[in-house]
Amino acid sequence: MNSKKKQVKIILLLAGLLLVGLFVLQGCKKSEPTTPTEPNEVVSAAIEQTTCPIMGNPINKDIFTEYKGKKVYFCCPECKEKFEAKPEEYIAKLPQFQE
Ligand SMILES: [Zn+2]
């Protein structure tokens, strides 16, 4: 009798695992077509800043300051310091200030 109960438990466990597996697979299939985030990023990159206004290198999104309510990104902390010292000299190179 005990062994039968164990079998039922194992079957239930396997069925549960199968269900979870199906859900995971379905989740993967569903998430695949809903990841067209790359074109969006390209579109926003055209408006947003992609290069450091001081050195012209690609920006590091972890290094930024706020100027006139807008975020300004830099490639390194030294550029951030240079910008903060004379922001008006560099805003001409920033797409977010071109209006
Ligand atoms: Zn830099």
C-alpha cells in the first residue's frame, strides 16, 4: 500500500514538472516575438546622446550629470568634471540641447 502511495506522489511530481516545463516553454515562445526593443533603442539613440561631448567617445550610461533638467552622459569621470566646469562650451555638441 505504501509503495502505491509513493508511486502516486512521483507521478504527481512528474506531472507538475511537466506542467512547469510547458509553461516555461510557452513563456519563452511568447517572449521571443515580443522583444523588438532593438529598433526602439535605435530610434531613441538618434535623439539621445550616444557620444561624449568632450572626447567624442561612446558614452558610459553610468557616468552622467544633469544640466538644465536634461541628463548629459560622458565616457569617463574626467569628462564629467570638464563639462561641469564649463557646460556652455559643450552643449552645442549635445543632441538633447539642439532645439
Ligand atoms: Zn571621457
